[in-house]
Amino acid sequence: MKFNKLGRTDISVSEICLGTMTWGSQNSEAESHDQMDHAAEAGINFFDTAELYPTTPVSADTYGRTEEFIGSWLRKTGKRKDIVVATKVAGSGRPHIRDGRDLDGTSVRHALETSLKRLQTDYVDLYQIHWPNRGTYHFRQAWSFDAADQDRSKAADDIAEIVSTLGDLVKEGKIREIGLSNESAWGTLKYLRLSEEQGLPRVASIQNEYSLLYRQFDLDLAEVAHHENVGLLAYSPLAAGILTGKYQDGARPEGSRATINGDLGGRLQPLQEPAVKAYAAVAKRHGLDLGQMSLAFCLARPFMTSVIIGATSMEQLKAAIAAKDVTLSDEAMKEIAGVYRRYPMPI
């Protein structure tokens, strides 16, 4: 297992991170413990979760359950110091989480302290803002996103209050490092500037969606990541399972996420079909599994700190972890680039 530094910190994280968002709905506590056992044995030291989880589906009844499962595993195994634990505070818009209110300093503190109880620990290694108050182009919102609708003063004030509170929590020893999620280049640079000006904690990472079908990070954010040393934690690197090929030609395998979350957050629609078929053809020509090729591509990106994988079965988990041993040839990369040129934004 390869390890990368988390931003400019002294924390080393495995290039593959164990994602957890199905635990508590599609996966039982026992199954989640089995996954954590296997991941740790395979050399993964990085687990990512969120107060929102599980998400299959998101529900007030299961809110926080994933963190509880991780907490019980940490207590049972005594491996807290061996694992880099990352979690997130939810933004606005979910009625069952702080009545859907915008995120502020008070809610950040309350959310963290509640997460710590569920995780059965007195600190988290990486605490992330799940999404910004001002809105985001992620979650399939790129087609309607309009920054002109944002209130300049409120957007800046929100970030200032949040990063100040995070600074207090770092001083109190409840957080080691801070990160962002579903963020933009402007938002990331705003956090960084405030941190520098006020001597506050520096953003270490950005957790955004990234896959062969969704590559917005390649542009401005890749430049930010390079110059500021704020690496990507890529979520949905298989586009919610689409890049395994299991949903081709309208298939909906029993027990799959598409039978629970419908269109997979807007990803599962006709425009992705030709792109996935083209990538599958590349994988076939080079004797590769489509899913492993997709993960290997993400792992090879220069701005990548860690690729977050999720699985509902041990078979899926083992196959995803094995992608770390897949090296894509120059010819395969050239063919992938050709498909991307034809289908730059299919979801």
C-alpha cells in the first residue's frame, strides 16, 4: 500500500481510503466491522465517514449510524491510534439535521462533539465541511449553478466564522486537521487566505467527486492542489458503481444502490451509457477489469491524496483494493484520453 502526506501535515494516509456511506442501511454493523478488519489487514489506515451517513438512502431514522458502527469497531479493536479517522459536518438543507439551517460556528461545534460521542473517541484526525452554505456545482448542480446568485458578504462571513471555530477546536485537541468537501477553487482559496492572515488551521484536503465520468477537478482545483499542496480525496471514483459496468443497457441488479437511490444522484441517465461502453472497450482491449481500470486511473492522478472506495460486499471491497496493483500502460492512458475527449461530461 502506498501512503501520501495529507496536505502539509505530518499525517500519512493510504492511497486508498475506506468509504462507509452504506453502513447502517445496506450493511449491518457486523458487515461493517468485517470490512474494517479486512481494510486494516490490507494496509488501509484511512476511514472516511460523515454525520449524514448512511446515504442509501439518507434518512432521519439512520442519521449518525455509520459513525456509531465505526465507534464500536474502534472500541472493540483498540486500533484508534492506527486509523486516520475523517468525518464531516453537514451543511444546510437537510431538515432532520439542525432543522436544515446554514452552517455556523455553533453548529460546527455541536456536530463535532456529537460525532465524537458516536465515534467513541476524543478527537478526529480530519474534520471536513461537507458542503458550503452558499451552494455548490457538485451533486449534478453544474447545469444550473450561478455564482451571481451568491451573497458576497455572507459567503465570506460564513467561511470566516467556520474556520475560526475550527481553529478553536484544533486548539482544544478535538480536531487534528481540517478539510473541505464539495468545494470550489474560490472557496478553498478563501479558507487558505483566512488561515494565513489569522494564524488559523490550514486546509489539508478537498473531498470532491472525481471519476472517469466526472473530472471537474482537472482544471482550476488541480492548479490549487498543486500550488497550495491541498490534495484531492476522491469520492465516487466508480460513479456510484456505474463504472463497474453493472448498470449497462438498463440493468438494475438486485440489491444494488440503483434499486434504492433511483438514478444514483442524477448519474444514471442515458448520456452516460456510450461513455461507459467506450471505457469498457478500452479495459477489454488491455485485459483489464473496468472498475479496476477506473480506480487505477484515479490513483495515477498527480493531485490525488487518496481514493475513497465503498463496497456492500467483501468481494467488491477486495476487487477495489486490488486496483492499487494495476498500472495503466501509456497506450491505455492514451485511449482513455480519447474517450474523455469525446465524452467530457456525461453525467
